[in-house]
Amino acid sequence: MEPLELYRDRQHACLMFTDLVEEDGQAVQANQFLIVDGDTGAIIDPGGTLAYNELFMGMTRHFPPQKLSYLIASHADPDIIAALDRWLTSTSAQLVISRVWERFVPHFTKAGKTEGRIIAVPDGGGHLPLGRHELVVLPAHFMHSEGNFHFYDPVSRILFTGDLGVSMTSGAEARVPVTELKDHIPRMEGFHRRYMVSNKILRLWTRMARQLDVAMIVPQHGAPLMGRAIGQLYDWLDGLACGVDLFDERAYQVPTAHIDPVTRQMRPALKAVNG
């Protein structure tokens, strides 16, 4: 399937690939993004080995992979950059990632492959040149990763939010933008309650995000958010208890259940038999 065109003018384009991983239930649906400005191109969250071949071939119809300037990673999860070794071999692109992960990402590659090719971004983020324009690398730490960034494209007014704003959908469903959040929340809530670290962090982020002129929020899983759904997302996040807000001593007990390697299920502890 062709990528979804999120934005296009004569010089600038943002494309979203939604269905490059087989939907057999073994791997979560994931989006990959190609941004082109003139003769400069970048991929945001290029993905793992499951998506590499399809993304490489699919993007050739829109931009030559060999001319990519950047591989941009919101964080270092496998569904973000597990195929890094192959991308660094097939392109001359630099990896843009939090400096928190600078010395960890070489574990995805052969020895020496990342030398001189990592742009390690400090916690405060920054403005990254892209063709005639730039991307704004925005702090998004602990949503959910310790070193985490979102990416704002001032030309398209798209905010790429990694694991924030995600929903559990199929690749086809991810192509349909959401304009009202209420009915979409059931697909979002469980993920956000577990993967976002705390409500404090969410509120700090929304205070920053509300300062931007955002036409679309596009997460790494699930559907983009547009129109009223953007403000509704901010409001929902402001009131969401999540992560450490929900944990107490009950989550930290010496376990009694047993892992059954045959059924791959948990078995409750056997009750003691009184003599």
C-alpha cells in the first residue's frame, strides 16, 4: 500500500507508512515517516528489521534512500531502530538520537559502524537543519523513555510524538485521522497508563506543546490526531494518572506464581497440604 501523504507542497512532503509489518499479532503495528525538503530527506523512527525491506523499497518511489541525511529516532526501542545496522550500511545518513542513548545504540550494529555518525542531542533539544527549513527537536523525556524526543515540523505544522498519543489499531485504521478523541480513548488508555511515567511529566509536556501551532499530532503507533482532537488530547493527558502514580507496595512483592515453560502461562502457587 502507498504511504499516507500527510503534507505536500512544491518543496516539502511528509509521508507516513502504516502497514509495513505483517499484522499477525506477533508485533505491534508501527508507523514510519519520511520527510523531504527539496533534495534533503530524513526518516523518523525507521523501525526494526521487520519493516526494513518494505520501507527501503517503498521510499525509493519518493526519495532515494542513498541520499538520506538523517535517521531520526525518538528513543532507542527495537521498533524504532532495531534495523539501524542495515540503514547505516545502505545509506550515509547520520543518526539523530538523545545523548542518553549514544553509547547504547552501537549494540544494534557491527563494531565501528556508528563511529562519526551519531548526532547526540542534549536534553534540551534543538533545531535541526533540514533542507531550506528545520525540524524542532523537542524534549519528551520519560514519555516513555529516559532519553526521548518529539519532532515538530514548522512547514507542515505536524508534531511527531513517538509513543505519546498512540492507539492500538491495524495499519489500515492508522491511515484514518481522528478528529474527536472521546471514542478513541479506549484504544489509547491502557497503553498510556502503563508507558507514560507520571502525570507530572504529561502536564509539563502539554504546557510546552500548547505553545506550538500544531495542525496534526502523529504518533508512532496508530492514527494521527487532527482538529478538535489535538486540544482534547492535551486536556486528557493533563488529567491522566499513569506510571508511578498507579504503583504502590502491592506491585513489589516477592512472587509466588510459577512460570510454566510449556504453556507459557503463569501457574498459581500450590497450596500447602496439611498433614
